[in-house]
Amino acid sequence: MVKIRKSNDRGLSATSGFESKHTFSFGTYYDPAHINCASLRVINEDIVEPAAGFTPHSHQDMEIITYVLEGALEHKDSLGSGFTIVPGEVQCMCAGTGITHSELNSSNDKRVHFLQIWIRPPAVDLPPSYQQKDFRMVRKSGHLTLLASNKGEESSLTLHQDVKFYVLDLDKGQVFSYDVRPERIIWVQVARGTIVLNRHLLEQGDGAAITYEKALTFIGREKSEILIFDLVNADI
């Protein structure tokens, strides 16, 4: 079964210099039909205008992934980490017992467009940590790249939760198949482009929860960047 979450149906919040679209309930946006997908709790598509951003704020008991699509995002946190994240790089932060961080666009003329993803860890009060990695040299068209996983497989970033987080890069007309184990649930998020997924058309910003499908077939309608979350199905 493929259950589609269209981009235009997402929640929206905006302030001066900032706009966020929420796939799942977040902050003041609440939709009881879209709380989470298994351990995947948040997918926010954020746009930060020049010289704007998130001043220091705190998180706890969450694994937070930042995936930049455009621009450069400056990160600083209470662990002493201070890095800039650009497209092709992925950041993973375990908030654990508590962490404070800021995310700013220091450019005077370019916006930052990124996805912030939250995954519930399997336990509370984990030690806070920070990871960042550049995947540009290993990504290629028609290829599935593992970005983060429970055991840090294939040189991916390490998560505490049983999740495999991939990016699939497709050119127009390319086809890719992904086998689904029966005890898993898949969330697909189209970061860029347009695809056909098991005969369903998905455009930029669309997402889909997939259950009880033996395999997924992706067809690129144009150059596309697709995020795939392979999750434990809590209903089984």
C-alpha cells in the first residue's frame, strides 16, 4: 500500500526571514492523521533568507539529521561543534540528555534550503553527539547511497535507532528497484524532481508511506533526488 502525502497538504509556518513546511505535526501545526511514520517524527522543509536563522535553542531525546539542498547553513552547539553544512553533506546530531544549537544563514544574498529530520531514538538520556560527512564523492546517478544507519554500515553516519536512511539519485528515464522486507515500513520523500513510484506520480515535496509492498520501482521523470527511510514497522 502506498499512502501519499502531497506537498501542498503539509503544514506551514512562517516568520520574517523563515518558512517551514511540515510533513508531520510540528510546533503549532497539529494533524492527528500525520503525527509520524514509525520512528520518523519530523520532516521539515525549511527556507532561511539571508542573514536569518534559528538562534540558540535546545533539544532532548531525539536524533536530528540536517540535509541541505541549497546554500550553506552554519551550525554551532553546546558540544563545541561549529561547522558549515552545504549540499552533499549530511549532519547527524543526537540530542540525548540535552543539547543547545543554532542554525544560521550568514550569507547576505543567498537563501538556505534544507530538510530537518527527527528520528526517535530507542532509549532516552543517550549521550549527546555530533557527526557530519560529505557524500559527494560516492553519490552517482542511478545509485542508492546509504547516508545513516544503526551500525554505521557502508561508512554511513551512525544512528541509535534501527533505521536505514538513503538518497537515490535518478536522471530522467532511469529506473531503480528496491526490495522491501515484510517487517519494515518505508517512507519516501522527494527532495528534488519528479518520479513515478509504483505507478504513483510524486513531485518535489511529496512523501509517501509504503507498507506491505514487496518491492518499490522508481522511475525518474526528470533529474531527481529521493530520500528513502527504511524503518521498523511498529504495527507488526
